[in-house]
Amino acid sequence: MANKSVAIVSGAARGLGRSFAQRLSSEGYEVLAFDIDRDVLEIPGVEGLVADVSKREDVETVIGAVNELGVLKVLVNNAGAWKRTPVDSSWEQALQDWDYIMDTNLRGVLMLSRAAIPYMKDQGGDIINISSYYVLPARSGGTNPPDTDLYNASKWALNGFTDAWAKYLEEYKIKVNGMCMGAVDTPMLRGLYPDEKLPADMAAVVMSSEQIAQQLMDIVSSERTGENFGAWVGEPVSIGEQPPVHRRITG
Ligand SMILES: NC(=O)c1ccc[n+]([C@@H]2O[C@H](COP(=O)([O-])OP(=O)(O)OC[C@H]3O[C@@H](n4cnc5c(N)ncnc54)[C@H](O)[C@@H]3O)[C@@H](O)[C@H]2O)c1
């Protein structure tokens, strides 16, 4: 058991996280999947834990379970909080929304990754930050609608983690990448529509979480690091060609 490869997936009770956990398990990983939702305990073949990524003690419990399973090779920072945040809401509301979104989407990523990195340094591995196509505006026709400014800001901030950690962790053979998908058929997306029913034009093009899980495996199998990989509705999902690497002049 001790030399088995372990993968951690946050927010795995449903949606993308569940597909990532199932796919990693089918690829032979010992998967440690956690969520605030108890449904995470029902995923076949996966070690489920009820835990909140925004709580330090919960993150420590998750990481504390790694050594019994094997060696940590993959961390998928998937758990995400979404909420409509109109720019004309009150300050009080905005600050409450800030805590709700940033505690999971950023503080959680910071804590889980900081806790996980020492477990990966000996053998290398992958950290995957689940972002959004909003951070690739050149391809997505601009950034997202203004009533989701905080969610948007949280995903842009992930770029800072991805970029800085990729450089710092290269010497330990830890790759760090972002996945920046458009619409994927999950409960989060369906929650945007009445009766959780996707409109016909969306249903016709929406991506599946299994397609994105395939892209995750392609990233893990590649040597590439420090990138944001896009996935676009209506287009084949792949990791595409490696973009030109720009030399850093200062800093
Ligand atoms: N579905 C899409 O179209 C889409 C597009 C771009 C990016 N994303 C991103 O993909 C990720 C997964 O999204 P999804 O669509 O599967 O969402 P989802 O809401 O269907 O699932 C998210 C899961 O995360 C869990 N979670 C939330 N806060 C948590 C916390 N503090 N601790 C532990 N678990 C927590 C939820 O309980 C839920 O099971 C998110 O980061 C989201 O921002 C989704």
C-alpha cells in the first residue's frame, strides 16, 4: 500500500470533482476525495471524507490521511463556491460574499496546497488549480458578466498561485497548472437556470465533466507546467499545442 500513488480531490461530492475522483481512481490512483457534502462518502472505490477546505483543521485532517494510502502525486484544487454578486449590492453584502467565495476558492487552495507540497517534494507530482475560461479573455470574448465579479476575481487570483508555484516547485518536479473551462454540465451550471434545466442552445454545446477529466489526465501525463489549459464549448477538448515560452527579463 505504502508506494501507491495518491490523488486528492477537493469538492468531489458532485460535478467536476466527482468525475476527477472517479477517473483518477480508474487510472489506479488511491483517491482521497473530500467535500462538505456527505455524498462524497458514496463514491465507489474512493476514500471519502467530509471536510471543508476553508477550515484549517479540516485541511490538516485530509492531509493527515495521505500517508496511510501511499505517496501523494496529484492534488486537484477543485472545490469552488459560486454566487451572484451584483456590483450595486451593499458593502456589508459584498464583504459577506467576499468571505464566502474567497475562503473556499482562494484561502482553501492556499491551505490545501501549502499542506500538500511537503508530501510531494520527494517524488514530484501535479497540482491542478480548477479555474475558469474567464481568465482567458482573448479566447472567451471578454471577461464574465459583471454580476459575478468576486467569483471572477477569485479565478484570476489563482493565476498568481499557478504561476508562482510552477516556478518555485519546478526543482522538485512538481508541475502546477490551471484548467480553464467554459460551460460544463454540473449542478453548479444547472443552478443558473430555472428548474435546473439547461436551455436547448446550451444543452447542445455544453461539455461533460468526463471530457474535462480526460483533459486532466492529459495534463498529468504531459511535462508541461505553469500553464492555463482552456476548454471551449463546441470545440474538441484537448491540451493543445504548447504556447511560446517568454523569457522573464526582470524580477
Ligand atoms: N461547471 C462549470 O461550467 C464550470 C466552469 C468553469 C469552472 N468551474 C469550476 O469547476 C469547479 C467545480 O465546479 P462544479 O461545476 O463541479 O461545481 P458544483 O457546485 O457542481 O460542485 C462543487 C463541489 O464543491 C463542494 N464545495 C464547495 N465549497 C466547499 C468547501 N468549502 N469545502 C469542500 N467542498 C466544497 C460542493 O459541496 C460541491 O460538491 C469549481 O471550482 C468551479 O468554479 C466550473
